[in-house]
Amino acid sequence: MKKFVSVVAMLALVVVSLVSFTKTASAEELKMVGTITKIELAADKQSATVVLKDVKTAASVVILIKDELTLGKLMDKRIVFGDEIRCKYNVEDGKNVARLFKKTAGC
């Protein structure tokens, strides 16, 4: 009986460790550095849409910003058109939602 309990406990430990190290596709965080080519603040000032031109691929990426700190920087012009931005974002419901959005030179 003790051997059976030990085997079950080891199996449970292996399963938990495998699950904890596995990433899900929806939680993948993407990174990029780009230059701001367009800024659109929502009418309610609760979100903003920023288009970044990736410095490596020259592709345009639309980023949705919801956090108050970054929105404040956009509204008081500390982050403006032409700034180079370091951005980390997740894809949620088909939209690129910013997790980190700051100037490469510091802000």
C-alpha cells in the first residue's frame, strides 16, 4: 500500500511540474521596438490606439493601451508622434494589448 501511495504521489508531482512549465499560446508575451506613427485617444480617455513601425521589419503594428500611467503620458505629451518605444504586448481577442509601453531612452 505504501508503494502505491508513493507511486501516485510521484506521478502527481510530475504532472504538476509539467503543467507549471508549459506556456499557453494565449499568454504569450510579444516584444518589439518601434517608432510611433499614429496616436488616437478614445473619446472617453479610457484607452488609446497607437501604431508602431517596427524597427526590425518595418511592419506597422497596432497596439491598444489601457493602463492609466501610459494614457497619462500620452495625454500630457510626454510620449508623442515620432518617439521610439519599447513595447511588450499580449494578443487578447484579436487585439494587441500593451503590457509595457515606454520610451527606449527612458521616460
